[in-house]
Amino acid sequence: MLHSRLQPLPHRNVLSPSAAAPLPDFHDEDTVEDESPEDVFAAFLPHIFPDDAPSFHGDPGQHLLYSSPRYGGLEIMVPSYPHQSQSRTEETAPGLPGAGGKANDVEEGRKLFAHFLWSAAMVVAEGVEKADHLSSLGELDSDTAMWKVQGESVLELGAGAGLPSVVCALAQASAVTISDHPSSPAFAGAIAFNIDHNVRKSSSTTDILIKPHEWGTLDSDPWAVEKKGTFTRIIAADCYWMPSQHENLVRTMTWFLSPGGKVWVVAGFHTGRAIVAGFFETAVELGLEIEQIYERDLIMQAEDGKGVRRDWTPQREGEGPENRRRWCVVALLKRKGE
């Protein structure tokens, strides 16, 4: 079971996880508390309710242990929840432009839902580490080969905690760029911690960059202009719940994608299947092509250890909230005609 890889670490004496607060010292044993009953119960929820797989994990600011069969225990800090704005107004509270024409960054940050670790990120991480392992044994099969990143230049969009980027760096991608919206609370320390704690101390030689970027701001962003067409792998895990941003997201993918490059799309159905299907329609309309697509069971595994799959469909009769959360869609996109 994929979710069994993730366990909450003991809570620290941090009264309220804050984007502005310093990182806790995990070597100070006096600050460690026992695991709460809530944490213990949460760890067993997938076993008690097998059809109700969680779409996301962790509390804002919490540290989680991701048990990787390939790289050992990875300590992942979940981004903190953005604080209340100190200069809150009726205009800026919902993220609307205020007098200066700029939306409230705190409210914008909340709408990004970066203060969780999403299951889709774990699907990417699992695929990459499995491909790295089988490749080292000379046993890489065609299904797993789509996740191989050694020597690739990787861009993660809407990264949040950045677990896929961490694993790509450990799998010896040549370069990894971890990006999220400039208002994302992940830039307040979570991404930096996750890279420093898990990658900088390893033998990885991957060139790593943490870069704020807003989808669709391409010609106006000097970094985007410099990096146009340079990424051979693009990750977008659970970035699809805002249909109004689908076009910007696809244009960003096609802008950064190198000739022959691939885009990994992984999305849960917690916001409904129709929203995800709408993204694929937009992607095809704007010049991308679906090379491979299937649905993945987040709970069950086949006897050979592979995830249970079924065909993707934009509509599934009889599907409701009670049974759709255990499934996600996995797709490999490329430029049309390549």
C-alpha cells in the first residue's frame, strides 16, 4: 500500500506552525513529544476504511517520514499554512486586487493548497525510485521506463513540499528545478529544508534550483525566457483543481518542454473526474499529445508488486466520492507529432 510508506514524525513544541518561524531543531530531545493519538489513528485510516484513500497527508508545518525502499527514510517538511494578513481588507481578503492592484499574497497562498503532501506526489516519487532501482539491475521494463530520470533535466510545477523533486535528485537527474507560485508558503522554508536535509547530504550531483514562477507569465519572466525548451521531464502532480488555470498550465508546459521531452501528469479525483478530463481536453487543444494514460489504484497492489491499473475514462458510471478517492490518473504527455 502506497500510503503505508508515510508516517508522521513526533510533534515538536511549536505552538502554531508559521511561515515566518525558524525551523525546529530536530536534535534537541527536550522538544520531542510522544506521537499523539490523532497521529496513530490517522496512520491506520487506510486500513480501517480501505476505499477512502486520503488525497493528502500531514498538517501544515508537520514533518513526515517517507520510507523509500531505494533511498531509506526521507524526512519531508510540509509547508506551513499562510498566516492571517496583518493588513487585511475586504478587497484583499478573498485574494482580489486591492488599491495597489495586487492581490493579498497570504490569501493567494491559501488557495494554492501547498500546505499538504498530496498522494499524487507519492505516485511520482514511487515511479522514479522504482525506475532507478530496476535500471541499476538492468531489469527496466517498458512500463517503468517512463519514470527514468538519470541524466534528465527536470522541472516540477506546483511543487509544494517537492517530494518528487527530492527523489529525482537522488535518482541522479542532471538538474532539478523546483517551482511553485510566488505566493506559495512552500518558499518559507519547507522546500529548502527538504532539499538540504535529504539531498545536500547525499552523494547526489544534481544541480538544484528553487524558483518561484507563475504559470502563464512566460515572455515577461527573464528566467522563463532563458529556460524555454530546456526541460526533458516536467512534473505536474495534483495541479488541476482550478479549471481557469488549465490553459496557463498547458502553455507553461509547452513553453518549457524540450524537443522530445515528456510531461508526467498525475491527478486524484477528489475535485471530480470532469475537472481532470477538462485538463486533458485543453492539453490536446493546445498542442500536447497523450502518449500513455491509465488509472492507478492508490491502495491495492498486484501480486507482482505493481500497482493495480484500469483504463482511463473521462466518465465512469456509478462513481461517487465514496469510491473515487482511491484512484488517480497517470499520464505521459509529449508534443503533438513527436
